[in-house]
Amino acid sequence: MKTVTELDLPVLDYTDPTLVGARFHEVMKGLREQSWLAAAEPLGYVLLDHEPVDVLLRTRRARMPALEILELQGVTDGPMHDQLSGNLINLGGDEHRRLRGLVQAPFLPKAAERLRPAMRRHVAALFDAVAIDGACEFVSTVAKPYPARMIAEIVGAPVSDAERLGEWAYWIQGVFDPIKVAGRLDRIDQAAAEFERYVRDLLARPGDADGDDLLATLRAARNAGELSEDACVHLVSSVLVGGVDTTQAQLAHAVKLFAEHPSQWATLTADPTLVPAAVAEVLRFEPIAPFTARLVTDDLTLRDVVFPAGTVLFACALTANHDPAVFTDPDVFDITAERGEATPLSFGAGPHFCLGAALARAELEEAIGFLAERVARLELAGAPSYDTPAGVYGLLELPIRFELAGVAARS
């Protein structure tokens, strides 16, 4: 066995601004073909194959290192540092399980199913506002406001605040992106401070004593002495960050993929029962959290390589989901393909498996299902503008053109 520092490894330059779109896939595929492991200097190492990625996400010899990675970048105080210190993603063990249990009810599969009519209502209202034009910039008009409206309902915030919630979520989520931390820490800190004031104001309001939204649950726990005010703020932040920016990014990538693969869109519109499979394939093909960090707490051995305690590892969901040893024809986007028994790792695994996975999947299914009913043809109207894959890998702009199903039927 060798220690990881003894190995000569390929290097991933995660700061490369051209590492987006097709080139991102090409670079990551090339790394995986060289090795199951790459260096991501100066932060740590990237695991590339499905099996070691899955093991890392589940092991008790590693934990989420959100605060440590921020501090490695020289950020040791400030609004975002304070907020991250209490975020669910930075906690572990019994405290993580206790706090996760307090907020998980709205995100369980049954709760997500009950919310489907609201999902369809919101996505319909947003799309109908641009449908007559036959074209739109999809991120700002549909993808971004849609999950923000949903999370507002779940949290118990005014739906009219959805735009602000979406903007805060984007910047707060930037704390997990080394590129944004290096260049826009001021904006990230501003968003964290503004959002904290907003949540404290919401918690101070009396609310509905019989309400079933998250704020009502947290107020009750606070009033019973089970939670501090600060803990309530951190939990709302955890839900906001995890429930808005990620879903809007995944929905934008879904529409982009179908615009680039018109035959797949035609297959879906001809058979709406394929919507769940289509969403599953989008999640596998383009996971919007390509890199998930873990800090090794006890020496960890993977494939005869020793990773000493203190090593930062990144689990790459993109290459894990495209591992040819696990998935047949993994680089082909095909909503009808049989992918076998293996589980894509887009939502992670283990104790930090995405809290909002069921909600996100339902939101994506309702949005894609609605669009498949309304849109006969779909294409790009310009080049997409990408965010960095070092954090939440979303799209900044996605110009599309489309033909409505009724128009297609009459032509």
C-alpha cells in the first residue's frame, strides 16, 4: 500500500474558466480514463470511479468539512463563516440527526406528493407568462423562480419574497465554490447577513399556531426550549440553500439537454409516462453538485491507497455517474436506456444524503411533465452561459425557442 502523497496523479484545475459544458465532460472523462484518483491542488484529491465515491460518501471515517474548506481559503470570520458553522451540512453525529429530524417532515416523499398540485400551479403560471412569445431566457423566467416559490410555501415565507429568496440562495450557496469565495466573498457575506436579518424577522412574527410550515415547527421548538434562535436561523438557511439553487440548476440543465437532443424530447412528448425516467436520466447525466467534499477523520484506505486523517477528498458524482464499469453507454443521454441496478450518486449517499431529494425529484417531474404537454419542439436560441462546476453547477442564462403543442397540431 502507498500513501496518497506518494502517488503521481493527474491534476484537475478546478479554477479553469473554460471547464464548463462539453469540455467539462471531456476533461473529467479524460481524468477518469487515466486514474480513479486525481489531485485538486491545493485543496485535496478527487475520487472519480463510482465504487470509491460511494464508499467515501458512506464511510464513518470522513465527515463534511464545509467550515474547514472555507477556512483553508483564509475565511475565518464574517457573516457567512458564522452561518456555515451551524448549517446542517457542517454538523455530524447525534446533533446532525436531531436537527435533521426537526426539519425533514416537509421533504419526505409523502409530503412531496401532496405538493405536486402547487408545483404544477407555479410552473404553469411562470411558463404561461412567456409562452405566447415562443422564446424566453429560461433561467430567469422559469427555472430560478419556480423552486424559490415552492420553498417559500414550505418554509412559511410570503411567496412574494421568492425572488429575494432565490437571489440569497444563489450567493449563500456560493460558499461551497472556491472560485466564488476567492472573487465574490463580499457578495456572499452580504447575502448571508441580509438573509439572517430576514429570517429573524420572520421568526419574530406570531405566525399561525396551527400551521404546518417549517417556521411554525421551528417557532414551536424554540418556544419549548428545544432550539435556540440561532439554531432556527441556521436550519432555515440549510433548507433555503439546499432547496432552491440546486433545483433551479438541475431544471435548467434538463431543458438544455432536451434542446440539444430533440429526438429525446420527441420521445418524451409522445409518451408522458417516461417523465420519471427522463428526470432520472437528467440527474444521472448532469449532476449539478459534481464535487462533494469530505474530510478524512481516521486513516482511510481505498483501493490500497492510504488517505491520512486530515486529507480533503472530493467525491465526483459526474464521473461516478458516467463510470462504464457500472453504467452501459454512460456518455449517451437516453431517457429510455436500461441503466441497471446501480444508483447514480447525484443526491449523495450516507448520512448526508440530500434532505430534499424527494422534493427536488417531484419538482423536476412536474416541471418537465408540464413542458412535455405544452411544448412540441424545443431548441437553443443562443449559447448557454454556465456557472462554475466547482460549486452548484448551474446555468446563468439559457435562451430557448419553442413551438407550443397546439400550434404544432394546427400547422
